[in-house]
Amino acid sequence: MQVFNVEGMTCGHCVRAVTQAVQAQDADAKVTVDLAAKQVSVQSKLERDEISELIKEEGYTVV
């Protein structure tokens, strides 16, 4: 499980955007978003840098 601190997520649309971006590259990925904690947890075969880039491509800041 990889955990990312992500700025800019505020709603269900944000959750769907991040989840779908990761799952488009790894259909079996498990993505959990905690809006209050500003965290995205991902269990995936993708590398950390790949996941981070996918989140950034959706317009969010990985810190």
C-alpha cells in the first residue's frame, strides 16, 4: 500500500478522477481517498512515480 498526500481534492468528483486515472493504468488497483486527511492510498502494481504522475495529470498536487 502506497500513501500519497494530495492537495486540491475537495469532493466526490475529485475522488472519482483520481480513482479512474489510476485504474485506467491498473484495472486491479485498489484506491482509497480520504478527503479530510488529504490522502490517497493505492494498492497497485504501478510504481510510486507512475501513480504520482497520474494524480498530477488530473490537476492535483502531490506533496
